[in-house]
Amino acid sequence: MPFRRDMLLFLGASALAGGTSRTLASPLTAASQPDLRGTIDAVEYRAVPEIGDRKIRNLEQMIRQAAAENVPVFLPPGTYKISNLSLPDNTRISGVPGASRIVYTGDGHLFAAENIRRIELSNLVIDGGNRWLGDYAGGLLQFSGVDEVLIDNCEIGGSRKHGLQMERCGGRIERSRISGAAQSGLYAVDSANLSIVANTVLDCGNGGILVHRWRQAEDGTVVSGNRISNIRANDGGTGQNGNGINVFRADGVMVVNNQISDCAFTAIRANSASNIQISSNQCRRSGETAIYVEFAFEGAVVSANVIDGAANGISIANFDEGGRLASVTGNVVRNLTLKGPYAHEVGFGIGIAAEADTLVSGNVIEGAPRWGLQIGWGPYLRNVVVSGNVVRKAPVGCAVSVAEGAGTAVITDNLFQETAEGAVLGFEWDKQVSGEMAGGGSPYRQLTVERNRIS
């Protein structure tokens, strides 16, 4: 039966025998039928499953021919054992979800592309088999300078390094499952107009989704609706590894509506990332601080997140490094622990901490075993407003710095319950130096403390 590109037929391929192939054609049901119009099929090029070296060359030829003709490639179900494919501009490869398997044979890299306009992969299983990757290869899939990387409904697993590494790329990574990477599931650096949406990232050695830049600059990546779990910190450290979502030097990033659980360190960590929005995320069982905004940032919104289980809840830190200007509103923080993954000068068991030019309002904190709220640290306090929060079951409801050099704070209209050691207390570093101030009449000129209620 001759092959016709406009036929809506499923073309399967049997094993080669005697240097020839036998092609089977059978109609698909309407429910499972892919649209193959204008598609180059792997069978046409005799690039069939379990291919050898000659068939790999056929597959590469097929991809290049399809790209030149501006048509997609369709891979029928089966296992395609390949390596070291450099994808040309306009590559579009699709398969049957869960059935078209590309298996890396371990000779340097699997897929790579550089300085082109568009790459599209969909409905593929891509298996690295934990095989060796060349020193030049940062990930199983590695793209650099690609205007649009479009990956949809793929499974990427078993990489010895990152699952997917992208540098100077835009596009959309969506509805895909990335697992078993020794480093991070997805590493994107110096991105432009990138969206990472509705993916599942799990069981990775050092990170989930990383959005980085070599130098701090506008980035604008959107990380939304992903499910991230079981992220380890195999290479150790005090926060550079073990994060579900890590944003570094990338400004204008949105991290919204994600489900993140069981990360060795932080669910969402923003380091030197200005104008970041972290909203409506579920963060469960974080080993360190669940949401961390730290170092040289200006501008952060942390709102409507639910944190259940962590060493610390939310930390807006490092005024000493220029970290300032934030809004922390409408979050729920609960079930914290005193135990963290390393020794920390401040300690763990803190619900929400903030230092400079920050509003902390409308949050509910329950079960912080050290301090419900930490406002400032030593002299690092300026212009913090703490209003309308509910703090329950914390030894100290709000610890505010009154050390020499500490600046202004306003602590009003909060409700404290079961704060055995005190509701609002002044501290010099970690030493308590004041009595109860919640009812008003602060002895410190830089503090306004009034209309708080202890119940």
C-alpha cells in the first residue's frame, strides 16, 4: 500500500528482515486518530523502532527533510535508540503519547539545537537511561539561542545531568513530565518570554525548575500550574540545591498556582530577583524555609500561599545585601518545626520574617515553635508595617528588633492567641530585652505598637 501524506492512517512498522521493512496500515478510531495531514512518517524513511546506525542516519535525514519542507515528523509507537542528533530550524517531532519512545544510547547528547528559530516536540517519551553525557552537554535535551522551544505532553526521564537545559530561549514547556534528573528537571537561563506551565517535575537530585540569569536583568518567565515533588539536595549546601522552584537574578518572574511538596530545602526560592510575584501556591513539607526571598532584590509580592510543614514559613531577608520592598499578604502558614537542614544564626521555627520596606498583613500563622513573626534582625530593620495578622500557638507572637541601629516598625491590630512567652517583644539579635508591648505604650521611639489583642 503506497504511503500518502494526506491519509489519516496509523502506520506501524515491524522489525527489519533481510534489509527490507514491512509496513502495516490500519485505520484509527475517531477518538485516537492523530491528524497526520502533511506529516512525514518514520516508516517512509525506514527509520523504524529498534533502529541501528544506518536507520539513525535515516531518521536524521527524515528530520532534516521535514524541517526543510516545513512539515512535522510523526514517530509511530516503538522504541527509537538514538544519540547525538542536532536538530535543524523548524524541527517538529510528534508521536503517540506513552508509546513513541526515544531512548538515548549514551554517546554525548540526545537532542541539541543552537541559534535557530523554532523547535517543537510533542507526545514523546524521552528516556536518558541514566547514561553518560558529554562534558559539553548540560542536559539530556539542550537548546541554546532558540527563539521558540515548544514541548508539549512529553515525558523526559533518566538524565545524568539536567533533564532539559535551555539558554537564551523562549517558548512554552507545558503538560510534560520530567523525572529522575541527577541535577534539576528544567534549567532555564537568560530566558525571553518563556512559559513553564502545567508540568509535573519529580524525583530530581538537586532542583525542580530553575530560572536563572548570568547577570541580573529582566526575564519575565511565567511558572504556573506545575506539580513539583521529591526534590533532593544531593550536592549539599545551604540553599543552592534542594529547591522546588529557584529564581536567581531573574527579574519580573511570576510563580503562581503551583503545587510543591517534599523539597529538601525550599518550595520557592528567589535570590536577587526583583519584581517577583509568588502567589496562590501550595507548599507542603519543605525541609527549610518554604518561601524565601533573599539577597539583592527590590520588589516582591508574596500573597495567598498555603504553607503546611516547613522549618520556616516565609522569609523576606537580607536588607544588608539590599533586599527590600515587599508585600506579604493573605498567606496561611502552619505546622512548622525547629529542625532545619543546617545550623542557622537566626534559627528555625519562624512563621514570617521581614526586614525592610515591607507590609505584612492579613496572614494567619499557627504552630510556629519559635516566633510567629520576626520583624528585623539586629540593625537590619526599616519601615515594616505588621497589621491585621492572626498568630496562634507560638511561644513569641512577634519578635521585633530593638538593637542599636534598628529602624521603624508599626505593629497594630493583630490578634495573638496562645503565645506563652509574650505577644510582642523587643529583641537585640536573639536576646529578649523588653517586656510585653502588645497593648501599647512602646518604650522605643521607632516602634508604634497599639490596638493588638491577646486572647
